[in-house]
Amino acid sequence: MVSVRTAKAKGSCFEYDCQDSLKKLYPTIFRTSERGFQLQYDLEVPNGPVFECKRLKGISWNQLVKFYEKLCKVSKYKEIYLLFKSNRQPCLVFYNNNLQAIRSYTIKTFEDVFNVPFVKHESTRKRKKNEIQGFKPQRTEHIIY
């Protein structure tokens, strides 16, 4: 049996959730790890914003500021969003509210910032199972009168 670190799996699932949720707003959004390069941020829109996804047990304000400022140094884009989720909490967005002011940070819910609902992506196991079941002959019921 192959063991998988749950922390890594949890973060990867969160990236897929964020990507699927933002697809309506940004159809060209992609995961940087899928393109063969690993950057500081997880999701990118060509010539658009970048997103870093953090799925942690708990997170403090100081940690958020540290992650965001590190992202600002690495990213060449002005529009940067830090998407994060703690256990049993909604998805929240940490961003710079005023691009002219330094350290004008805001935290809002995902739905308030992007005006789209946060959705969970369909599991690849479920998708494969549904595809396989779709090819099976349908069970027919015979009704006797």
C-alpha cells in the first residue's frame, strides 16, 4: 500500500477546488504545477491575476501577511490573491484592497470577492466510476401486467 501525506493531498484538492470555482470568471486559469514549472503561486491567469492556495489547520494574521509579501516579491503581476481555508471554515481571500497604498490588506469570503460560488471539484475516482458505469448496459425492468 502506498501512503500519501494527507497535508499534501489536502492542499492539492484545495487547488483543484479553487481552479474549478474560478473557471467561470477566468476560463484560461491553470495550475502552475500542471505546466511543468513550480512557482510561489499555485494558479495563474495569462496576463491576469495570480492565486496562492493555502489549506491549513489554522492560520494567523502574521502568517497571512508573510505569505502575501513573499508572493509580492516573486510575482511580476499586480493583482495577487491569497486563497486560504482552515478546518471547518469557509474559503477566504486575503488581498491588497488598495494597490496605491502599501499594506492595505483585506480579508473577505470567496463569494464576496469574486461573485461566484466556491465549489468542490469532482473527484477523479468518482468521475472514472461514472464514466465506467455510463458504458455498462442499463438495467431494464420488465413490468408484467
